[in-house]
Amino acid sequence: MTILRDSLKDQQFNYGDKMAFVNKLNAVNPPFNPKEFDYKAYLANKGIEAQCLLNPEEVEILDKGFGNKLIAYSLDLRTQLIAKFRNYIKEDEAFNVAVALIFGYRSQIDQSTISAFTSTGTIHVLSVSGLHVSLVFALLNFVFRWMDRFPYGRLLKSIIILLAIWAYVILTGMSPPILRAGIMISFFVSSILINRKQIPLNTLAASALFILLFSPNYLFDVGFQLSYMAILGIILLYPILKNYYLTQNKWFNYVLEYVYVSIAAQLFTLPLTFYYFGQFPNYFLLANLFIAIPSTLIMYVGIGLVMIPLEWTNQLLGKIVEWLLNFMMSGLKGIEQLPAAEVHGVDWHWSQVFILGIGILALIVALNSKVAKGFIVLMSALFVLTMFNSYNFYQKSNYSALKFYNTRSEIGISLIKDNKVMLYSTLDSLQHSTLQFSVLPDLRLYSSEDKIGFTSIAANERQNRLIELGKYKILILEIKTLELPSEVDFVLWRKNNYTDINNLHSLNPKAIIIVDGSNSDKTITRLKNALESNSDRLYILKNNFAYVWQEE
């Protein structure tokens, strides 16, 4: 539900509110463009099957205070703490990253900040997860270690730690990564109390079982899959790498071990990263090493800001957090700007994910047991993947198509030929959110973003245009006209114009007439009726998949 804001009405909605609203429910649209993110499937996985857009007067709060009391209290506490952070962290980007890193509250972060973390392979820092829970656990274990000297002190300390950990889990929204971390640490603390040896793989599997028992849909959640694959990699590969090489210098070993952890996590998430996102951060090691100390310090100083009530101390801690965050963000943005910072345009089938998974498991067996067959399986998997990728590269090199993207009431037309891409749009740049979401995921398969030839079409007034893309002539019709050209290949019908469509068709019998989202349903019905006998030359782009004309 999206509720439009009324600047004259201070309307607040909170967890536990019982609401009545005008029934404007609509089905969630599927993706309308090639490689566009499937928002419908994403929402369905979270149990959401409808959406609506409402004005403020169409919503009424009937009562308050429903829902789980503990969750309501934790969310209210988080709101208060976020307000406290706002008082002491003045710079917007630093504040938004701070509340994301500490509380898991990411709704205010802008796209450029998200891009800096994504392009450098450090997005996990913004997802409150095992790293954050482990830091909280380490801090609590250090603070309460004096209790071990007393009878039943260890038991009491464990109970305090578990209560604090689960309070933090609830406070941060109980996402799959933090749930997994909370359950794993609970098993770890419990095993210490009952003197049972902990087996990390069993603990990981048990935490997954507990989560899936209550929320089976999490099995298909990308964050859940990536989180467990990362931990699986750390459990299986990190000890092997650590045993292979460490130095005599303990300080250098700390750095080396962190490198091994990063490699293990990145390697095991690599198949899913290629499959879901089609990209890879080349400088993930450098970026993760760079943020290791700042992110840890931010976490601990932020906890101090949460806990300490003294005004002068809070002002000091706020300035420290702000400085650390600005330092961290400037470094990440610098790494993001390095040449070839990110690989784009990877298009993997699930079979390739499976093959690389087999190769990674073969690598574990080969390194751990020094079995030659493991290396043979690994090399075979890499050879098959190379054949797959070579074939995909050959197909892309010979791919040629003209595409009319569904960008609602805007224009998005691309020509892809010989690994070159040209794009015409009424949007102002490739950085526009609509192009980034609906068009660029497809175009990145054929060209890097900086090599896409982009032409912005002025949209400040209605006018007719004739443009040429390669060998294709495209007529864009926005106002009624009697002066119609002949020998055009495509006509983009826009803005409910009343040009005589039969006359247009008679002059251009082979042209495809494409009706986009700037037209009303009434206009679309009129055009369908007028061109009923030649319906194969009419394509309705509104609420439909992009039109793709692929050359033979």
C-alpha cells in the first residue's frame, strides 16, 4: 500500500494500527522488460499478492495497539534511537548509513550510496547480519566476563547475553541473516553451558531448519540463500586456507585471516551472484579490508551512542561516528571509481550455477584430502563453464535487435548490433531510476554502461519526430497530423493523438504501430477497433512486455 502524503495533514501509521481503506487493490505487475527485476515474484515470496495507491482521505485508522507487544515495543524503541542519532549526526549520508549499519534501517539511503557498497562487494555491511551480531556478542561477553568467577555466574551471564542478542535481533527487524546469526549464537552459548562440543555445520543446518519451519518461503529468498552460502564457505574453506599458510607475525595474520574469510564467503556466493545479479565486484578484497576497522569502530561507537545518556558524551560520539562514516564512504567511492571495478552483463542459467557449485565442492575435497580426482572434477567443471561462456559470447556478438521498452509513459528505444548499443529516451540520462531499473539490466548484457550511445529526446512539449536507428525509420506521433511520411518501419503512437490510423497504415502497410503507456485505455480500444483487420501490425505496449524486433 502506497499512501500519498498530504502536506497539510500529519498522518502517522505505525505497527499495530487497524486500518480501513477504499478498495483499490490491483494485481502486482510482472516484469515488462527483458532482464527486469521480478518485483511480483519478490512480493509473492513475502506473502504479498496485491498493491494499491491511495490518497490520504481514503485511509482511516480505526484503532491502535494491535499486534505483538514485544515487536511493537522494539520498533518504537528503534524509532526513538534513530531520532537520537539524528540529533547527534548532522550529515545526511552519514546518518543514513549509520542507522542502516546499526539498526538495519535502510529506507532513507540514496541510490549512489547503495551503488558504492554494491560495486565494491561490501553491501553486507548495510544488512544487519552475523557480523553485527558477533560484534554485539563479543562486546557483551567482554563486559560480563567478571561474572564467570561467581557460582552460577556463567549461567546468569549466558542468559543476559541471549536476552540482549535476541532483543537486538527483534530491534533490527528479524531479517534472515540476523535470525540465522541469533540462532547460531544461541546454540553456541547453550553448547558451552551444557559442555557439548559444537559442530559448526550442524549448528548452521539447525538454524536454517528453525527459520524454514516458521517461514518456508525464506528458502527462495535471495538474502537467505546468500547468507547461508557465505557462512558455509567460511566454515568449509576458511580453515583449509588458514592451515595452508600463516606467518609468524600475529598482526599480519589477523589481516591474512580476514582475507581468507572474504575469499571463502565470496567464492561460495559467486554462483548465486552471477545468477541473480549478473555482476561481480573485482576489488572486493581491497574494499573489505578497507572497511574492516571503520565498520567495527562505527558499530561499537554507535552502541555507545545508544547506551550512554550524557549529553557531552553523545555529542562527541556523534562526531566520531560521522567522521568514521565519511572516511569509509570516501574510500568506498574511491574504490568504486577504479578502472574495471565491476564486471557487468553476466547472464547465467541455473545449470551453470550447478556446475560451478560442483566445482567449488571439488575444490574443497581436493584441498582438504589432496585427492587428485577432486582437481580433475574441478578442472572439468571449469572447462564446461568456459564452453558455456564462449557460446554465450558468440551469441551476443551476433545478436542484433531493435527494442521498444515499456517505460510507462516515457520513451525507451534501443538498437543492439555488433556489441554496440544506442538508446533513445525522453528521460534525461542513463542514471535515471526508470532506465536503471527497467532498461539497463538488459543493455548491460551487450555493452558496458559507459559505452552505450545515449540520446535524450526533449519531452517538454508534444511534437512528432522521425528518427533513424541504424536502418530503421521510426515515426513518433504525439499530435494529430495530416502530413504523414511513407516508408517508415515503426510508428510509436503516443499521448492519445487523433491521427487517422487507417490513412497511416495505407501509407505504411508494413509498419508496426506500437501503442505505449502514455495512451488511455479508451484510445487503445479505439485503435484496436480501427485496425481490427490488420491487428498483426498493431502492438499494445501499455501493460505488456517490451516489443523486440530481432533481425534474422
